[in-house]
Amino acid sequence: MDTLTTDARDLYVADFDRVAKTLPGFADLRRKAMARFAEKGFPTGREERWRFTDTTPVTELHFKPAAGTANPSQFAGLAAGALKALQITFVDGRFAPAFSTLDLPAGVGVASLADVIKSAPEVVAPFVLVPEEPFELLNTALFRDGAVLRIGDGVTVDRPIHVLFLSSLHGEPYAMHPRMMISLGRDARASVVKSYLGPSGGTYLLNAVTTAALADGSSLDLTKVQRESPQAFHFESLDVRVGRGAAFTHHSISLGARLASNDFDVTLEGEGAECSLFGLYEVAGQQHVDHHTTIDHAKPNCTSRELYKGVLDGRARAVFDGRIIVRPDAQKTSAMQTNKNLLISKEALVHTKPQLEIFANDVKCKHGATIGQLDADVLFYLRSRGIGLAEARRLLIHAFASEIIDTVKADAVRSQIGGCIALISGGG
């Protein structure tokens, strides 16, 4: 592995200069993004957003751009389509048609981002801007591929759309910067599952950006399942715009990676819009996971619900920073935000900060956070009934997590998450 002995940003600038001509489209915008990244550098603990999340381990390794030479056959078991879904698969950040099932119904478009840029760049252009956050800047400069999902007006997609990102084993640390763009037409309905999977032992940086636009009256259920290598680093930025009377539901399931950082922003742009954010994270050992969420109530009569739950063991760390903004014109807002954490170990630590910023006077808003341990009385009760300590702990952890798991619509995903929780908690 290459350990950095110079400013990390210089190496990424050099990587960009080397591969820029091979990247699809947006040459000027990419150069601006890389120049902005070179100016800002990686975030540090001096910035409020990163006060409790140390990115130093990322800067200590040189994650070179993924070469795209992995053999997809090593993932045959993972990419078998157990979700009975329309599936588009990416291996090391690049489209893998052999593991994609795209028998699409009328009014539904699912395609490789690189292909869309070649054939219809105007479709992608509104979603590609120069951001401010360092990891988003890196993605904007270096993204090569990803998924473009388009659902037409009035179209209801009966099966889930599964976007599968697989990361392989390499000898050296490598980086992927996939992008995903989702647009729903007026009164459209769709369920999308994003899976990020990687085998143990893989050291890589997955730096994703997802954008979604929901037209009036549409509905999107988006589930993210992150089960990556314990040596991996995972960053994702999500930006969602919700139109009048539209509904957005998001599940964030974080069960892997050495460091996982999630930055979710949802703007309720139309009157009567709805948003539900659910999250479940289970980390152990030296793992670190953070969630920063913002729900912006920009119009009146909008509703949001937010519930994140965490289970921490070993010396694991977690951060929850939730922010709800109610603009002056957003009267009749209803918003609820809750973060609950279960600490299995005395050495585990969580930083939780739910926030309300209210600039309207006719609203119903509340927020709260809890941090606790397994109930000793309940543990004693279970053990007195002949249940072993490990099984008793597993039952209590599963009961704690089930409030989130039960809200996931796709049966196969719900079962998969439940099985992972059982394995992880059983090992505690």
C-alpha cells in the first residue's frame, strides 16, 4: 500500500490529470471541481460537519482510480437477483451488463450513466454541478459511471429496481466515484434498492453521489444497504427534491466499512410534500459511522418523519446530526425527528445532535435522542427461562432494530437485513 508522504490532494490532482481524457463528458466542469478540491483539500476536525468524524485514515492512503479489470464472475452468488427485481450491476464502479437484468416495462428507463452521457448528455447535465463539499468535488471530477433511472409520468413500477455496486479484491487501495440519478415524472411510483457490497479484505474508497427529483404527485421508496469490507471507506452524498404532493421514503442500512459517512439532504419544494427517513446502523470493533441529515421544509402543509437507530459494540463510534429547517412560509408543517442508540460495550461512543430550526409560527415539530444499554432486568428474565446470554442479547438487539427493519418494503431486503443483524449481534 502507498502511504502518503505529501499533501493528499496533490496525488488526486495528479490522478485526475492522468485520467481526465478518458472520463466521459463535462471536461470543463470536471476541471473546475478538481481545482476547487485542490483549493479546499480534505475536511478536518476544525470544520463543524467533521468535528467527530476523522478523515485522516483516508488521507494516509493513496486510493488510485479503479482500473476496471476485475472479473465479475467472483460475484456470481451475490448478483443472482434474489430480489426478483429489475437490476443494473456495477463492478468496481463500471457497468457489468452480464449481471444486469433490464427487461424494462414501458415508461421506465434504467441505463449506465456513461452510456447516457454519450447518447444524451442533456439528460444528465441538470444533475451535474460544482458542489462545495470535498468528497462531492472529488466525485464530480472523477466519476466514470453509475446509474440513470427515469420513470415516466403516471408510470407505476411493480418490481423494485435494484442498483448493485460490487467492489472486488485488489492488491492496492483503489477508489470508485459512482453517481446515480433518479427522476420520477408526475404521479409516477417506484421502489429502488441500492446495495453496496464488498468482500472482507478489500481496501478501497467508495465515494458516491446520488440525486433524485420527484415531480408533483410522485412517490419514491429508496433503500440503501451498505455491507462493505471492514477495511473499506464509504462516503455518500444524497440530494433529493420533492414536488407538490409527492412522497419520498428513504432507508439507510449501514452494516459495514471501517468508516462510513452519509450526508442526506431533502428539500420539500412543493406544498403537501412528504418525507420519511429511516436509518439503522450496527458497528463494532473500530468501526465509525456517521449520518448528517437535513430536511428543508420550504413550502406549507408538508410532513416529515425521521427515525434513526444505532447499535454499537467494541470501541465503535457513531455520529447522528439531524437538522430540520422550517422556512417562514412553511406554515402547517408537521415534523418529528428521533435518534435512539444502544451501546453494547462500555467503550462504544455516540455523538447525537437532533436540531430544529423553525421560522414559522403554526407548526407541530418535535425531536429527541436516547442513549442506553441492554436492560439488565430483561436479560435476567430471559436467562432465567433457560436462554443463553448470547441468544438473549441477540433477541434484544433484534427487537430494538426491528422497528426499522419492519418499515422496509422489499421482502428479500428485509430478510437479508434481519439475517445480518442476527449474525452480527450473535457474535457480540
